[in-house]
Amino acid sequence: MLEALIFDVDGTLAETEELHRRAFNDCFAAAGLGWSWDAARYCALLRTTGGKERLARFILDEGGDPASFDIAALHADKTLRYTDLMAHGAIAPRPGVAELIEAARRAGLKLAVATTTSRPNIEALSLALFDRPASRFFDVIAAGDEVAAKKPAPDVYRLALDRLGIGPGRAVAVEDSLNGLRSAQGAGIACIVAPGRYMGAEDLSAAELVVPDLSGVTLNRVAALLQPQAALR
């Protein structure tokens, strides 16, 4: 029996990655680093989950030593710039997101997020999309800085399930990437994937359902993804 939907955030609720890329570049310019990520480079860097981890990966790729940079401070500045862009920019939910969330609310399902991004980013996006803080819009929030290992590890989904108080066979995850798919399925959760703009060509064939977006994805279709034996867990 379906009891909850668990959403990824960036690229799933909305196409946010371009704002993240702009915020990183603004941060680099302010710090005088001379770095600039174009869309293709950022797409490749997204294979590494987590903003601080992504920065470290980039520095290594450039032949540098991440320990020589204050990555935490850079990322904190980037987060401030991202939330400012979010507050002043036009951003909308991806097609079908608002409708699926509303249908879930009417059906009495719980709503959760399981994401590698930080709490400030979650709050900024929730305010921009739904005009409500995430803590008042979602029943449960599980963020990347609350777990030992980020996606594709299953930790953040296991945390979401624990906070929801349900087993994996009673939830369906909604993701936009292969890392997210692996994370959800690693926690035993069936997963819908609607690939985001920056995800590139990934093999998503293991997903229970792959769609261009959530338009026309009904709760009945979501519930049908749960195997009878999984619903007993």
C-alpha cells in the first residue's frame, strides 16, 4: 500500500541546476579564482553528488589540491548566492510536479524529500515554488549533510524512511538522475525517474518507470509500481 512519495530536490522538483551553475561561477569570480563552469563542464561534474564534493572533484581534475582551498567557505558563499538568485528569479515546478503533490495530499499520503543538497537550498526552493517553508510543506526532510554518505549511497533514503516511520515497500521515490535512482533502489524503494536537463545520457533502464516529466503520472500509476510482496515490508 502506497503511503508516501519521496522527492529528490534539484532537477526533480524544478530545473535548478542552471541557477546552481551561475551561483558557483559568481562565487568563483568574487573569490578571484579565475574558474568558470560552462554547461558541459557542469553536466560532467554533476556525476559527483554534493556541492562541496563537486568542488573538490573539480580541483583534483585541474591538478590542484583540495586541501589548499577553503571549500566549506566557498560553498557557503555559493549557497548564499544561489538562495539570492532563487528569491529574485523566476522558477517554476517541473511539469506535473504540483499536480502529483496535490493528488498525494488529497489522498492523505505523506510527502518527503531526500536530497544531497543543504537545508538552506531546500528552504529557498520551497519558498520559490510553493510559497511555504519546506518544513511546513513536506512532512519529512532528509538532507545530504545529515548522513554519512551521499547519493548514490542509500543513506538519505533510509533516513527519510526512518523519519516517515514506514518500510521501503510503502513509498515511491521520484528522481532525475542515475545516482538518485541507485540511492532509492539501494534503500529498497521503487523509483520513478524524470531525467533533468543536466543529466545527460544515462542508463535508467533499472527504474520502475522512466518518463520525460511527471505530466499525466497519476497516483494509481505510481501505486501500481509497488509489488504485492513489497507492500508487506
